[in-house]
Amino acid sequence: MSARRTAADALRRLAPRLRSRRTWLALLALLLVAGGLYVYALDDALLSVEPSRLVLDRRGRYLGEVPAGDGELGYWPLPYVMPERVVAATLITEDQHFHDHPGVYLPSVARAVLQNTRNVRVISGASTIAMQVARMQEPGPRTLLRKVSEALEALLLIRRHGHEQVLRQYLMLAPYGNRAHGVARAARLYFDKPVEDLSWAQAAFLAGLPQMPGRMNPYSPDGLRRATRRSHRILRALHAKGLLSAVELEQSLGAELGIVPRPRRRSEAMHAVLEWSAQAKRRQSPISVATIDLEIQEQAAAILRDNLERIEDSGAGNTSALVVDTATGDILAWVGSRDFFSEEHKGAIDFVRTRRSPGSALKPFLYALGLEKGAFTAASELPDTPMDVRSDAGGAYLPENINHTFMGPMLLREALGNSRNIPALRVLSEVGVEPALRFFEKAGVGDIRWEPDRYGLGLAIGNLPVTLEELAGLYGVLAREGESLPLRRFVDEPQVPSRRLLNREAAQLVRHMLADPLARRPMFPAGGALDYHYAVAVKTGTSQGYRDAWTVAFSDRLLVAVWIGNHDWRRMRGVGGANGAAAAAHRIMDLVMEDHRPWQPMLDAFPPPERAVAVDVCPLSGRLASVDCPHRKSEWFVPGSAPTQHCPFHAQVKLDRRNGLRASPSCPESEVISRVMLDLPDTYTQWARSQHLDVSPRLESPLCPAHEEALQPKVVIREPRGQVRLLFDPDTPASASTLRLAAEVTPSTEPIVWLVDGVPVATVSYPHEYRWSVTPGRHVITAAMSRHAEVSSPLTVVVED
């Protein structure tokens, strides 16, 4: 175009100088040079245009489309063999002599020149298909000079590429209205079918659109009437040329066109559209079929909205979900937020791909690693009692369970089912933080930081942020019995080979636990959202401060993952995984399972590992149930891991009836009674006392000691130990500002006197405990026996004001 403008500008500047013959000769030479430059500047290449990318759902319904570089749709290449009906209808409409001229049809040019001269303006362009290709490749104003250049370019295009390639280029670039370019895209847009499947009526309909795509818009009543009349003229012209029989003409004129509704944008699928469209840009085909099922997508989005309305008053602002086919890894639904267009809740954020704290949702994998290591069985005893956690940096904290209570001795199955924090920390301390992180990284969790002491045992309770997509992939490992579940986005996407990430038996056993409703009692009562009438393994997660609520559930064919929270990490009021996300996950699972492979019977329960054997154990200790155990349960063990010792927690204990303490062999038989009692280790002493359990005494009766030296008087302060430093709060009532003092006394029947700074404050008998009301200052505390001269070692307590 620059060479053309240069030549024209030169002619205008020289016009006033045309005075002599020399000037005319110079002008002629200039014209020859300009003409040569003009022809040289013409382009004889067929331009390559990046096509738009259409994404359909797995059933062929419109999901979204990535426009071409110019923001338009289409520019799709045609099949190797161009459709006969489309070619015939296009040529009869645009260029009947296409194969008979070199790019310019001279009779049409002569007619156009005559008409334009009579009307003193351009009313007929005599444009051939080749000339239209030249114009579409380089648009410009419709001037005489422009017409000349298009004609010259048409000659060059035909000469270089031939008629078929130029026609193919026209059918790829021509405008068909509603931003659609190319007959292949138009066929999909208006008739939802491949271009090669068009009927005569449909081919004629499309052939008429490029001349006036705006006035013949099929989606407007007037435009549809104009386009239909135009198509009927084209059909009759085809019949007149012998390309259409009389019967075919009659059928085509009366045929229903079958125009489909304009594709509509679905707000509930906007994040899916963006995700799949971005992936489609990297694919070769202009049409991609996603694994998404729009029906499941819409159902899941509706359930999430209903669930959010139920808990919105508790501060829940947003939600997201994934639905995955566990057999193929196909993502059936991807709901990124409650409402893509919500500015208040930042709905444009895709929470499927946002990293958040998973709370307890990672615990099953720590248990699986422990089982795989052989350090635990499903019946391993895990104390749910206070635990002092110390970091490598020297810091310490006392972790708690979500309900701020402790449940004492628990078996691993129930500890996982009840999602207890303290047992999970004990398992992680055995597994090791670094091996656990290596597993999560290998399983697809990204952005793991490897700084020393970055996670610590807090890994078990949610300090490794994950995305919902990553969490779904993790639970896919359990659903696939220890093998990875690569998630697929397109139905023609090659299946990525799975990798073994967990021992099969460990994964099966954890899945069996997560699907066991009895293992969740008493934390999750019967009939709640975690209970299904068919086999579903389910786990919840709640991050610190109720900022995130998660639930992941999987059956024998589906996996559903749900998240609830706020974009700004604002706390919710008591909304956790069980009472927030689990209800939505349950409804989605039930709804989709009903129609997803309905010919396949639903499992009643996930089976235990194939080689596992069932053994009766004590539900408190996890050891072989003895005759003294009041209850027993059956647990599954892989070969070689079953317990061999009988339960030590339930035993016949001989007591001295005079004081209820343990009776030694020296006690008179008349004073000894035998009872089946809980004989718990010292680990559970405080817990048992808080639960008011009738446990066997730890002390031996001083009335009949087993050894004479046991009668030697002795007093030792048992609690607190070491040097104690406290902070005094004057606003706290004196009755609440107390320090528990406890002593171990021999003989246990002897009373003692508690002294603070040498002043007696209380005289107490067994169990020799006293709560002292603290006062600011440095104090020395001792315990002295009332009837003997024995005094304990001093204890220093500093109360800071």
C-alpha cells in the first residue's frame, strides 16, 4: 500500500508541470517506473490467519470460544475435500465463471465500467472470488485505484496458487455475520454441524450471507426472511444450471433450515470456559471437546448456591467445587466461585486454583504413609491427650482438637474417622515431615517451601496450602488404590500413565476407614452429611479460625471436592467441613451418581485389602481382646501386622478393701477384693480423672506393703515441677488465679501440710492436692508430713505482676 500511495502522490505533484514534450516523456517514464513498483508491491500470498478456538462440552454443547487475533470468530480451514454443495452454491452466487478466467472476468469488468461511468460512482465492482480474497486479505476503501489493485492481485493469486486454493481461501475468510468468518465456522454457528454435512438448503443459505451479512442476520426475523429469499434464488439458479434436480429443488425449498439458537454464555461455567479456552489455544484443532458436562456443571453450581444461602448468615461468602470421573480422570464440573460477576465476593477469582489451608484434609495421607512404613496398623493405639510440640527453633505450643477436648486412648481407625489433631501429630512425628512433603510434591502439590522448620508438625493440621484441584488429585490416589489420577480436560486427551504413589494395601485400608461411618463416631453423629447409603469415602477439613471449609468424597466412580470460605480469608462463624461443605458434596454426589454409569451396581462398602485378615481386638487398646475386655471389635490387618499380645487395659486388679488401693501379696485375704478395672498407663491419668473413670489405682496400699521399705516416710512435690514463672492478672478473680499443687506421699494415708514461704496454707490428705491462690512475687513452696519430720525439696514459683 505504501508503494501505491507514493505513486499517486507523485502524479498529483507533477500535474501542474505538464508543459512540454520533455515533461510528457518524463511523466511516461515515471508512470512506467511507478507501474512497475505498483505491481511489485502487490501481494500474491495467501495469508495465514490464526483461527478461533471453539470449546464444546462432552455432549457437543457450546461451552466457550477463544476469538482469533482480530477478535473475530472462525477462519477455520476446510476439509481436505471441499464440500460439493458448498462449492456449487458459492460459485453460482459469487463467481459463476470462476474456473474460466485467470482471476478477472473481463465481460463483468466491461459491464461494471459502463455502469459506474453512467452513474459517476462505483455501483458495480465485477469482483471475482479471487478479487474478494485480495480485498479480505488487505481491506481498504472502495475506490477505482483500489479496484485496479484487487484485479491485479487476483491475477497473481490465481497464477501462483491455482483456482482451488484461492476458493478454499475465500471459504475460510468470507464474513457470514455475527462475527463468524469462514463457511466451516458458520455451519457450526447456525446449524451446529460440520460443513460437509450441510444440506442443499443450508449450503445455499450460507452462500448468500457474505454479500450482506449485516442485513441478512439469521438471528433477526427480518434478516432471516431476507436470507431465506436469497437462498431460494440460489437454489433455483443451481437447478437452472442442472446442479439440482427438480425433486431436490422442491425438497430444498420446503425444507426446515434447522437454525440453532445463538450460543449463550453460561455464568455458572465462566471459570471453566476460561480454563478450557486457555488450554484450547495450545491445541491444533479449532474445535475441542471438553470433559465438562454442562448439565452436571449447572447442577453442581445450583447446589453450591443453595448451600451457601443456607450458611451465608454465618459469614460464608464464596464456594467452589470439582466433580471428577475416577475411572478416567475426566473433570465433569469445574465451579470456580458462587458468581463470576460478583464484585462483592470477588467472583472472578477461580477458587479451584487458589491456594488455601486444607485444615485436616491432608491427614489421610499421613496415616497412609504410616501404614505403608509399617509403623502403624488400623488398630494402633494413639493417645488423644495433651501434647507438647517443640520446633527445631526451640519454640513450643500445645495443639488442641477442634472441639478443645481429648478422647484418651484411640485406635488409628477412629482417630482418623474422628479427625483428631493430636493423634495425627503423633503419626506425623513418626512418618517425618520431609518424607510427607516429598510425597505431596510427587502427588502434584505445588509451591512447597523447603526452608528449615517451614511446616513442622503443623503439616498435619493445615499449614501446607493446596488448591482444590490438587486436593482432588490427592484423593484420586486413594480412589485408585495408591496410583495417581491425572485429571483430563479434553475427551481426546491422551491418558497420562498413572504412577504408584502409595502401597496398594495402605491406600485400600485408608479408603476403607474413610468409608466407615462407625469410625466417625462420636464426633460426627449418625444421619449427618457424611453418611451415605452406598460406599463413599469422605473426609472434611477446617482451617484455623474457620477460614476454610472442605469436603472431599469419592465413590466407586465419582469424586466430589467442595470448598467454602471468603476471598479475603475472613473468618466464618463456626462453618467447618462437616456442617458447611459436606452437605453440598453429598447432594452433588447423590445427584450425579444417579445417572453416571447407572448400569453399574453401586458398592455397599469398599472392600478391605485383599490379603487382610480380620482379628478381634479391644476397641480401647487395639490388642487382642481378652476375657476381661467388656467390648471387642473386628479389625483388618495385612499379613504379619496383627497384634500378638492381649489387652493390658482391662485386668483383674486386687484391691485393699480398707482404702481402695492396690493390694500386695502381703495383704490379708479377708481384706482383698478382686475387680475387673481399667488399668491405664500413666499417659492417660489426667484424662481418666477428667472423665471421672473408675481406673485402677497406681499406688499400693500402705497397710500391707510388698516391701518393708515402702513404709519409710517420704514426700515429693509431683506438680508443678522445676522453676515456674507465671503472669499475674489483677482483673482475674482470686478463685480463678490458682496453681494446682500435688504431692506423692508414702505412706499414702499420711496427711501433709502445704507451706508457702514457710507459712502453712492447707492440710490435706490423699490424694494430697491443693489449689493455691497466687499472689505477685517470688515464692518458695514445700510440702511437710504432719506426723513425721519429712519435708519435700523446695519449689520456686515466680509470679510476675
